[in-house]
Amino acid sequence: MAGIPATNLSLYRAIRFKVGDPAALLLLPRADGSTERLLVIRDIEMERARRTARADDVHCPADFEPVGGLSGDRETATAQSVAECLRRRGISAVRADRSLPLIYAHFIRAAGIAVDCDPDLGVLERRAKDAQELDWLREAQRATEGAMKLACETVARASAAADGTLVHAGLPLTAERLRSIIDIHLLEQGYENPESIVAGGPQGADCHDHGHGILRTGEPVIVDIFPRNRKTLYNGDMTRTVVHGAVPSPVAMMHAAVVRAKHAATAAIRPGVTGDAVHQATLAALREDGYASAQPTEPRVPVISHGTGHGIGLEVHEPPLLALKGPPLVVGDVLTVEPGLYAIGIGGVRVEDMVAVTASGSENFNSLQEGLDWR
Amino acid sequence: MAGIPATNLSLYRAIRFKVGDPAALLLLPRADGSTERLLVIRDIEMERARRTARADDVHCPADFEPVGGLSGDRETATAQSVAECLRRRGISAVRADRSLPLIYAHFIRAAGIAVDCDPDLGVLERRAKDAQELDWLREAQRATEGAMKLACETVARASAAADGTLVHAGLPLTAERLRSIIDIHLLEQGYENPESIVAGGPQGADCHDHGHGILRTGEPVIVDIFPRNRKTLYNGDMTRTVVHGAVPSPVAMMHAAVVRAKHAATAAIRPGVTGDAVHQATLAALREDGYASAQPTEPRVPVISHGTGHGIGLEVHEPPLLALKGPPLVVGDVLTVEPGLYAIGIGGVRVEDMVAVTASGSENFNSLQEGLDWR
């Protein structure tokens, strides 16, 4: 495995060492049948890595200088040194993680060593979260619930001007301002927060419109927050939909169906069931309430336009998918369950929880209410 | 090129489209000799991509389903579809970017198409920032200067308790608290901010210790801030060193030498000069003042323990390095110039600016004072 641990999270997970420079982890066979974990990292990081990284040996590129010397480019030098290290160990073939940057394969092959990519290598292992990871995800989702409560209550408790626009603390309440309230709250809790979705009224009909401008009474506002704990790097991800004031009848119906679908999907989750089957449970529940799976094209006809959810961990989106062709679930999979309905001219309703697959079924990490009324 | 644009910044730069799911950009030859930019992206992102991404055609994996179908795994399906797209176009060989995840090469090769990695492909092009990128970097560095001024003044204007510990607004001033002041200020300016270095006193002797605990009068405090603009994704990066109260004589001498070295390095920067030569200018200036290049091992003997700087843009660390073997500079390279001196038992002094290589020499993006006194 190789890359930049700050962005290659498979590598980060293997070494538990965060750094913004290139690194490589080699799992080498020892004579006694055990495996040596050899980490190649930038020279000035070696001492910190020896103290905290999950590795048996820590080296820097200069420890494996090939004939002809190392490049002055940090990533190239790291790739050259990995190839030279393998060559000195007499290794003739390696299996590589799917995320390996091609430059590493390039230099390893140039040293006469075969590189085989196994697309499935490490994927199941990363999916099955251990007890520590489950704790970090629970903790992240708890912080996300705190931000969600603040956001939805801010909308619900705003005052409405005569034209229906919302006013909070004397100023117009916009999507941008609500995002800023969410961001600052999460920063104070130790989370960095990519741009939240705050999609009010008709904007919510496009399930990936992040939303902008003034929020209004009597319209659904989708709030989707997915922050990352700055220390653990694990993510929360949840969605609620809030309506200020009176709830329009189509929105109430969409919401009731979405909540029923979320419960149906969650009830279907257990080891061995496929992500596809969980998504079919969502679609069946929505169909019972008269809603189809499609892209929204007809005004005021609510449809679901995306899958039921996705794996989550060190990345907000990671395998498996709860969607068509989604694979069998395993104990330790942590998933979002997030059915939604979207209607041109009305907007969207989505409710999203985080759920872990357990031996006996599932555990829902959310406890916050899922209604439209947050007064 | 392929990967996740939110973390593979070479791919992001090529398409200028941010998304946390897999994407691939194919540059395909047209009959008329021009190049077609074909983007493969997740289905629900296609419309947004058609509006804003730098691509001629936007497709999703389902548009290139191979015999046997696509995987239910999003990254695998994207790689399969890229291979199928190339096969349908009758392409027999491709050149790939060094950052290409191996899974893409795996499926392309499995389709009978040769994959060649050129480690230099795109590197120079990414280094040479265009006018727009220079503006984004100037803007990021301006915001960084604002946060730096706030941080250094907060230290300098704190009061000192009888035991020398600093007090700000009635509470002990810790590294953690100063970081939080920096973070909130930057968030309000539209920047996300990875953990800043606030290394007070002896902690500063390790140039990568991020610092913790109470700050004290009469000790150097290294403040190194490198935030990212949330819209443009370009980074700022600068360092100042601040002392509360009386400046100890060795710290004043270290600081004077570091500033002289920074000016010597900056004066050496112009197109064609190597990063190695710029670093030699730093070392020569420090040598004149009696300081050597080494790891700090002897108490109270200041040394420089790292290179002069690094390229910066969409990543805080990117090519080229101003260090041993650093390559010739090109117009549009944007670099940090950050000499420092570190002494066990005393701490560190570092001063860092951001400098662009111009046709006639260089442009310094910083204008903030570089002294130790911020009262």
C-alpha cells in the first residue's frame, strides 16, 4: 500500500499515522512465517512514526537508495525506494492494494518485480469495523446529532416575515447562515465539516443541490450534515427535514412514507442480506405508499432518485452500497440508511440514520427525533 | 486520470469539479487531431458536471457496461467502464498519470489495452500556476496573514502571571486555545484549517511538534498556519515566531539569522535556478551566522533540520522541493520559503513566506511583519 496517508484512508487505517507526505507500507514475509510491517516515510517523520505508527520497522527513502540515486521529487523517491527495498529482499512478485498510485507499480515493475492488483484485497477487512472504530463512529454521529438539533431548532424557532421569509436573531435566515451556525458548532466540538446540504423548498427536489439563499415558512428544508472528527478522522452523516410553521399535506405524506421506508430498510439489515435486498425493501415500502423510483421529471410527483445508503467510516462514501447490485452485508459494516422523496415544485424530504450491522441484525446510532416539527 | 476528485487534486485540477465519488478523465484523440475530454462520473452528478466540469462529454459507468455487467462497487464499476469505453473506441494503449489508482490500470490491462505510466506526465503543467491560480493563492495567503496577525497579537498582548504563564481574557492561554481562536477566525473567512502548529518554548525544537499546553512569557512561540479556501481549494501557508515580553538573546540571534536566510533564499529564486541551489543559499546564509544543517542533538545549539520549502497549490505539499536535489524552477511555481533554527532546551524560530516564480525573479505574497514583537 502507498500514497499520502492524509488522503489515502486505506493506508491511514493500516498504519494509523496521519501525514501529508508520501508513505508506503510493505507487508513482508519473515522466515518464521510471520509478517513484517515495514513503513517507508519522510525522514523527519520517522521518530514520530516509530512512537505511534502501526509498523515493525520505520525507514525513509534514503535507506533504500538505488544505483543511480533517488529523485529530488518526494513521491518519486518514495516509489524508487520501495522498489529498491523489495529488490534487496529478493522479492519477485507483490500483491497491491487497489488504491496504489501507479507510480509505485511503475518503479516496482522497472526493478523486475511483478505487481498484481487484487481489486478485493483489503476491501472486506476495511468494511468490518472493529470495536474501536464503532465507538469512533458512534461518537461522530452523536456530535452530528447535536449539530442537527441546533440547525433544525434554529429553522423551526425562527420568526416569519410577512412575505414568508424566515428571520433569526434579527437577520434573514439563509442556507448559508444556517451552514455557518452548523460549522461553528461542530468546530467547537472538534469536527471539520464539509459544506452541509441546507436545501429549502423547491431546491430540495435535486437531491444533490446544496441549497442557497433565504429559507421560508411552510416549505421542507433538507439538512444533511457529514462532519469528520479531527482527531479520529471518522465521519458522522445524517439527514433530517424540518418545516417551519404549517406542514403542507404532500410534504407530510412524503415524510411519513420516507420514515416508513427507513424503518423497512433498517429492519432488513443483517449479515448475509445484500445491499440490493435492503434497497428493494426501501423501494417496496415506498411503492406501497404510491411512490416510484425515477428521476424527478414531472412537477409535483414525488419519486426516489437514489439508492438507500452507503458504507461510512474514514470516508463518508465507502463500500458497500445499499443499492442495485449491493453485496452481502458483513458484521461490522456501518451504513447510512437514507431514503428520500423529491418532487419538482415542492422540494425534497430525506431522513438519514447511521446503522451498524451486528451478528443479530443491526444497531442504529441515532436517537434524535425524525419528525418535521422542531419547535 | 482517475480517482476521487475531492482527494486526487491532479484530477480535480483537470476537471475543476469537486465530488467525493470516483471519477475518470480520458483524453481521447479525435480524427481531426484535436483531443476529446471524456468524463466518467456517478450518474446523479452528470447534470451538474455537464454544467460546470471541464469536459466535452460526460458519461456514467452504465454508459459503458461490459459483457458480464458492472460491479455493484462504485470504484470497481468506474474502472470497468473506463476499460470498456477505451475498448469500444478501439484504443490499444494509454499513458496514465502517476496518481492513477492501480484498480484502473488493472481493468484497462484486462481489456487487452497497454497502460504506460509516465512519472513526469502532468507534473510540470501542474507546477506552473496560471493567473487564476496565482490569484487564488494570493487570496489564501492574505487570509492566512489575517489569522497570523490575530494569533501573534493574542500572544504578545496577553498578560503574564507571576509564574510566567500567559493569560488571555481571564483564562490561561494554551496552544490548544490559540489554535481554536485561529480556526474560528479562518472558518468565518471561508477557510478550513488543519491543525496549526503552535509550539511554545522547548517544544519548538522539534520542527514537526504541533505544540500543546500553556504558553509562557520570554519563550519563542512558532505559529505555522496552512488553511484551505473551501471554495477554491487553494491553500495558504505561513509561519511567524512571536515572543511575549523580553526576547532572550539566543532567540534574537536565531531570528536575525533566519530572516537573513529567508531573504537570501528568496533573492536566489528565479526561473532555471534549482530548488537545490535555493536551499544552498539558505544554508550559506545560516553558515555565515554560525549555524549548521543537522538534526538537533546537542542542547542549546541551534541547527536547521529541514529543507528551505516546498511547492504549494491545491495541496500544501506539492512539487517542487527547495531542498537537496530540488529541480529547476519554472515560471508559475509557487513556493514556501521557510528557514528555521531549532535548539534543544530553547525551542525554535521559523519564518515562512509564500513566493511565486516570475519571469524576472519572484513575487512575495506576504506583507506581514516578520519580527518577534507583536505588541
